[in-house]
Amino acid sequence: MATKLFASHSPHIHGGEKTHRIMLDVVLALIPALAVSTYVLGWRVLFITAVAVVSCVAFEWLICRFLLKRRSTICDLSAVVTGVLLAFNLPVGIPWWIVVIGALVAIGIGKMTFGGLGTNPFNPALTGRIFLLIAYPVQMTDWTTGVPDALSGSTMLADVKYAPELVSSLNFTEMLGGVMNGSMGEISAIALILGGLYLLWRKVISWHIPVSILATMAIFAASVGASYGGAMIYEFPLFHILAGGALLGAIYMATDYSTSPMTHRGMIIYGVGIGLLTMIIRLWGAYPEGMSFAIFIMNAATPLINKYVRPKRFGTK
């Protein structure tokens, strides 16, 4: 035959979006949270973020150049996104060398070990964050170094874990605006929400994962809050959505294309699982925050969800 036909691997239909543009949109969506965090915590926020981003980009270039012997993938900006998200999961006073170690684990183990972008089973930034939390628990839970006196001390999640009645005395307007202790990316709920709306408008993410996570957390918290009576039915869910890494995880990390299910039904199952695990860890686990562990666990469940929750084949009943 004069004409030869070659069948390539899927996907066979491609959209117009480029990886570079998608990652740029994520970076743009994170700028409001970065600006508020810098305003509240100081210029060290930019320093830690720069260290994380530069380290992630450098490690990806080095691994592509000297270990994988292939063309560098740093131009797709995925390493930049990993660096920003890693920084957002760290306290502002953390030593810079620990940030570099976290970047090495995030890129070297969480991403490039499995082949790079699109083949990693776990979110790279979360991989780095969880490693640092286990390896350097003191530095990862030190909220005092370099933090203004008004925000020094333990996080709200840690306080409420052992004294739930404190929720009734919290100012939720301040939590929305940025007066809240925690990691650099947890400071302002309203900034994270604005970035999430931008990603929805750009169709970078869909509503299924964030809404299913936050709705599950709210329902779970309302059920627990009912045992305390009164307004806690409403205040307890609102607190758990605004505090900690709930919004950061639900909007920016759980929605990672490589580690989340492909179908909308699968996304909802995945989101419900993250919401349940987050609340179980927060209320009864050893750590006051459970979002990172919940996403990491459900990342491992994603292949099973994709296997058993599939769309029907075209032409079948």
C-alpha cells in the first residue's frame, strides 16, 4: 500500500488550551492571596515564595538535563505552580534551606520520579509539604518566627480542636479579610475565593471538586455542631471552611488534573472523600489540619475511581 495509517495513543481530540496558559492562569489566580499574605505577614512571604519557585524550577531543569536526558519542561510553568503552592503551605518563618528540601522532594519524588507532568499520581506540592511536616514538625508548626504579634501563637484550628466553644467568639469578617494565623496561603479566605472564581471563569477548573469538598465539610461540621447546640450549627461549618487550608486545598490542589478523577461523577466522589477525611482528621486525628492528608489519600484512590466510574461507551446501552 502506498499510504500507511498510524494509530497514535489517546487522546485523539485536543482542545485549544495549552499547558503553559493553564498554569499561567493558576499563577494569576494565586496573586491576590500572595498580595494579602505579604501585606499581613511582611516581605518574607515573597522571599520564601521566590526560594520555593526558583528551587522547583532548578530541580526540574537539572533532573531533565542530567538524569532523564531529555528536553527541559520548565517552560510549561508547572514547576512554578508547584513552587507557589508549596510556599503557600509553609509558615512564613520557616528556614529557607527547609524550603529547598521541600522543593527537591516535591519535584524529584512527587513529580519527576513518575515521568513528569501528567504522570504523577500525587500532587507534587502536597508531597513536599507532607514530607516536611513529618521530617521537620517543629519548624512546620512554628507560627511565631517572623510573624506580627497579633498573629503569633497557635492556629485557630489547633485552638478550636480542644475548645470548640471558642468558635462562638470568632470574628468571621476578619477571617475573610486576612486576620488569621496559619500558613502563608491560608491568611485570606476572600483572596482565595476570588482566585477560584477566576479559574472557574477561565474554565481551568470545574465546580464539582471544590463544591463537593466544601459542602461535605459543611454538612459534617453542622452535624457535629448540632451537638453543641445554638448557633454552632451554623458557625461550626463556616469556621471549618474558612480556617486552615480548606479553601486552598479544595480550589487549587485537589483540582490538579493529573491526580483527580476524569469524570464529573468521579470528581464528586473524590471531593466527598476529601471532605470526610479532612473533618475526621481535624476533629479526632493527631493533627489539627487534615486537608493535605485527605487529598493525598484520595489521590491514591483516583485510579480506582476512574476504573469504576466511567462514562458509557458510545453506542452502548
